[in-house]
Amino acid sequence: MKALERPSYLDKTPEQKFWEIQIEYIDANKEHCCSFHFFNCPAKAAAFARSNRVSFDVKDFFYSDVEKVKKRRGVKHF
């Protein structure tokens, strides 16, 4: 590999598995709010769900590309 070439392990596939975690909460104005968090690593998704006391199922994933998920996400976790 030449110094200016991009390593092959950095190339992402167009379709990847993503896990979506939905967090519902009441804000300071007593309004019901909802945020969606997207992960491409099941371990990080599970840790985030545990820290927010939300159920997580590793089988509950969807296939998408990174650009579509960037448009959908509320918080970036990549």
C-alpha cells in the first residue's frame, strides 16, 4: 500500500446495520420530548440503552446507508 492510498479497512459498505434507540423524557417546560439515537455498533447501543434505562434488543436493527441515517438522526454516535 502506498502512503497516499486509503486503507481498505476504512471503506464502509453502502448498506450497514443500524440500531435505533428512542429516549422519551419531560423537559423543563413540562413538555413531552423524544430523541432518536442511531448506532452502528450493538455494544455501544446496548451500553447507551442501559445508561438511559431503556430496553434494547440486539435483533432489532435495520439496514441503511450512512447518508440516510445522518438525515434521520437526532444525535451522532458513529
